[in-house]
Amino acid sequence: MEFEQRELVKAVNLAAHEMNQSTKELRLSTPGGRFHVRWDEGGSATAMGQLALFAEFLEVSGLFSRWVADCPLTYTNPNAPAIVDILGTWLLSILDGQRRYAHICELRGDEVAPQILGMSKIVSDESLRRALGALAPCTPKRCDEVQRTACAVQLLKSTLWMDSALNESTREALCTPWILDVDTTVKLLYGHQAGAEIGYNPVRPGRPSHTLHTYWETLAKSSKFPVPV
């Protein structure tokens, strides 16, 4: 009888734990489909930890799909990478804070991020370099008028494409009154660390430090609030 009671208690505790976990699970619609996200409080923080939430914003707003559909890049080779893979790799590289093409290799081991954006793979740094070079071609030193005109037309198409995507993502913010709060934290540093600068430091004046900025945007309740520039 005691054994049955212990098993019953274990079963009830397990069911309660599963119910608690299910309430913490988020169901998000992303460009790659529907994903179930669960927070791991004991896991390490990663640069892509918030990607699923940002991808849901891209899916609901349609910004990513329109950005891919309107891209003026075209391929004739059937073995060429898909446009969504090119632009998705570019976007993931920017979100990860990368500044060099060679850093894209760090994304090759991530199997979840491409699925969230509806990609089939992370393209190589050479493929991305050639794609961006085709989007914004440089006029060769020795070329005829036809080649020069083709480069100018392609550059104009790419410029209009990026300007349109940028305006679409910022138009509502410029038309809606909002307030931007900035919270600044000064992190005191010792020794020679990258990015350390001498600036406002109330604790140790004259010593180098890092300044961390946190931005919080809220909608203004009244039209009397001006839109920050």
C-alpha cells in the first residue's frame, strides 16, 4: 500500500512538473514555420537566444518575406544558392555582430537558426561575398558603355530595394509619437582591455571604462510628446 502511494505521489509530481513546463513554453510563428520555445534558466546566454522572438516579428510584419521577394539578385545557374539562404545568412551574420566575411564560418554549426528563418543552409563566406558584389557591382576600370550602364542600373535597383525595406521598417515609428529612455551604466575597467575609453566616470575619474547603454521605447499616451530625432 505504501509502495502504491509513493508511486502515486511521483506520478502527481511529474504531471505537475510537466504542466509547469508547458505553461512556460511559447508557440511562435516564424518564417520557417511554427516553433515551440522553452526557456532554459540554467543554460548559457547566446547571441541568437532571442532569434525566435525576432523571427516572429519578421513573420507577422512580413518584412523578411517582402525583403526576400523584392531582392534584385538573380541567378541562372541551377546550383546557385537560394536567395533566402543568401539574405538569411547576411541577416544572421549582422545579428551575431560579425564584421568580417570569414566570421560566417562560426554560423555553420548552428542548425536551428536557419530553420527559424526558413533557410535550407548557411552559405559560405565566398558565396555571400559574390552575392553582395553582384548586388552592388563596382564599375571596372576597362569597360564599354554597355557594361558601365548595366552596373549603374544594378546599383540603382539595389539601392531602391534597400531604401524601400528600410523605410518600411521605420515608417510607423516616425509617424507615431514615442518616448525613448536611455539608461547608461559605466563599467570600470583595469588594465588594457579592448574598447576601453576615458570618459565620464564618477567612481574613478580619469580611468578607462566601458559605457553600456540600455534603450527602452514606449508609445506616448498623448500627441503632445514630440517624436525624438
